[in-house]
Amino acid sequence: MPAPLTRTLGRFVSALRFEALPERAVEAVRIGFTDCIAVMLAGMNEPVARIVRDAIGTRGSAGESSLSLGAERAAAPDAALANAVAGHALDYDDVALAGHPSVVLVPAILAEGEALGASGRQAVAAYAAGYEVWARLIERDKDAYHRKGWHPTAVLGPVAAAAACAHLRGLDPAAATRALGIAASMAAGVVANFGTMTKPLQAGRAAASGVTAARLAAAGLTAAEDALEHPVGLLAALSPKGRVDLETPIDDLGRDWRLATIGLNVKKYPMCYGTHRALDGMLDLIAAHDLRPDSVAEIEVTTGSAQMAMLRNHRPATGLEAKFSMEFAMAAALTARQAGLAQLTDEFVRRAEVQALLPKVKLALDDTTSAEDPAFAAHDRVRIRLADGRALASPELRFARGHWSLPLKEGELWRKFQDCTNAALVPQDAARLFEALQRVDETATLRALRTVTPLRAAS
């Protein structure tokens, strides 16, 4: 008989307590909240974020939950949607489990937690519940979702967010199981929409779906108790080749914490994570050899097939398209000696010197699979042929800087936070919010995180 996966996860979500979490897991959640809120504030005035806010409307000070921690409010599902879209608008949010856990979990938890008056400890435990559910589902599939066209954030995010919100609501095992089953029917999102406004919408919809699923389950809406593992359930539907494990029982939940071992990978660059290892290698070569655009004849990047599928824009013309272009990543590095928010503008992308470099970048396939993340090759590598005939090469690049096993140096997370919040918060408010998020588990109520004095309100 197939293992009762959905019910097992429902019981786990219902029974989880903050006290059971190892310190390393709590540390990961602190990073997730800090980084996600930073990029949410950075993205709140991006066109996609404004479009979504205008579409949902706001309720002044009467709504359940705040938008971008400010004065404007909306119903909790709408606030989760808008805040997750803002958090993913720049593609600068953290990465793990072949997707973006924090940009789904944090907005869902903030929205529902604010409505419920939840504490920081409850929020941290809710994040852990959602992360562990996501982790245990994605590791069952032998084939990378990206290669099949699925956006993992959009198809597993709703289930993870439902788990988080079910925990916040204190649902019993039966109701938590129903929440997961309801969310299984809310899974949707495709890689083809990468490089468009719909990609952040997919993350936003995942967060909102989690809030809604938990609320409906609490109200008594029914769902299949095996919606995840049934032969025609979510996991099988996401795996048309039938290579997904529907039967192995989970017997180490609450003992072997994926959140502590896999953790979160913080992005150094506001681009698709598929570019980050190569960007590290390219920037190192540029610094070591003082490379200039006119000194380079060709750049070859060896990378994986799933990364190539994500990095579909070979001749980008806008900042949004450029986020999903290895060619642009290499051109930006060589032109500006960095790949930051300042380079992800339409004006920079369309510069003649940047566009002239794009054809010089070639992609070579490495069909291996990373043991840590099947969406990536075992390693990336950058090779450069110079105009004078010399050849340069990076080492094999297994982890990007900011990876859980190669963490940011001391102070780097704060500097990213400063950069992301510079337009939204005065310096003293940014420092106060950063410190609060670094101790989010000590916060008496999530409502205390609200910031009502932004320099530039969302508009």
C-alpha cells in the first residue's frame, strides 16, 4: 500500500513546536525573513508589483495585513500575493529546494500571522513546517522540475505555504491534511514564463494559495487525504515519466531537518540563480587579469541543461529579460565589473557595448546533475579566449557565494539589506528592521515589524 504521505505531513505540520527546531534551522529562518523582506522592499515599486497592487486594491488601514510593511492594507490572501510578487520582482530572493522558499513562505506567514496576531516563534515554526514539506516532496522526484517545464516555486510553493499557514492557525492533523490537499489543486506555473512579469506572479499566487487553502480547511472544506501521493495526485501529475517515489514512508520527520542541512542560499546578484556560479568565476577572472571588453574574443560557459532552460533569453533587450540570460550576465560582468541592480535596467541592457558582447558568449552543455540540487549541473565553468590568443579558465564552480555551504561574509547580508531598502527606509529604520528580523524568533508579535515611515510609499 502507498504510504499515507499527505496525512503524515499533515500530522507533522499540526504537531510541530518551535522548541523542537535545532538552532541551525532557526538561523536559516532568520536569514530567510531578513533577505526576503529586503528584496520585497526593493521590489515594491517595480511595474509588476504596482500592477498587482492596483488589481487587488487596498483597504487603507482597514485590511487584515500590511503591504510592504507599510500603512496600506489588504485582505491576508491579497497581501500575501502582493508582497510575494514584490519580493520576487527583482529575482533577488533566496534559493533552495530548486526554487525560492522564502518568497512564498515569508509573505504568507507575514500576512496570516499579522491577521492572527502570531508571535515570532510561531512564525519561525510555521516557516519550518512549510520548508520541510516542500523539501520532502521535491526530493521524491528523480527528474528536475525545470526540465519538465514546471516552476517548482509555483507548484510546490502552494502546498508549503498551506503547511505554514495551517501551523499558524493551529489546525489539527485532519484539518492540516485537508489544507495540503486543497493546495495540491492550486499548483500551477511554467518555466516558459521566466523573464516576464508572470514569473513573480507565480510566486505571489503560491503564497496567496497557501493562505486560502489553510483558511478553507479550517472552515471545513474537504479534500482527498492522499492528494499528494495518489496515482493521479499532485506528485504523479508533475512527473509524466512516472519516476516519482509515491510509496516510501517518511519516518524521520522532526529528527532529520532539511532546513538545517540544506538551508538557504542567499543571492549576491539580482539574476536567475542559474547564472551565479558562472558570474563568480567570470568576476574572479576579470579581477585577476584586468580584463576589458575589447580584450575578449569569446566566452564559453559550461552549464547544465536545466539552467539552459531557465536562461532562455539569449539576446535580451530589457532588464527583465536580462535576468534570465547567461549572455547578459557575462556581458554585464565584463562591462561594469559587477552585476547588480544598477545593471538590470533597460538602458544598461541596450547599451551598444553590452549588446556587442552578447554574441561572444557561447554555452556548452554539462549533462551531469548536482547531488545537492538536480536543477543544476555538478559544476559550472567559464573559459575565455582573449583577442591576443591566450586562454583563461575558471576552476570548476560547484557552489555560488552565498550558498548555505559557502555563506556570505560577515556584514554582507546587512550591506545587501541596506542596498535593497535604501529607497524605502531612512537609515535608522533600516537598521532597526534588520536587527528585529535577525531576532525574529524573539518578536512578541509580527505586527511589531510593520514600518510606517517609508521614504517612498508604494505607488
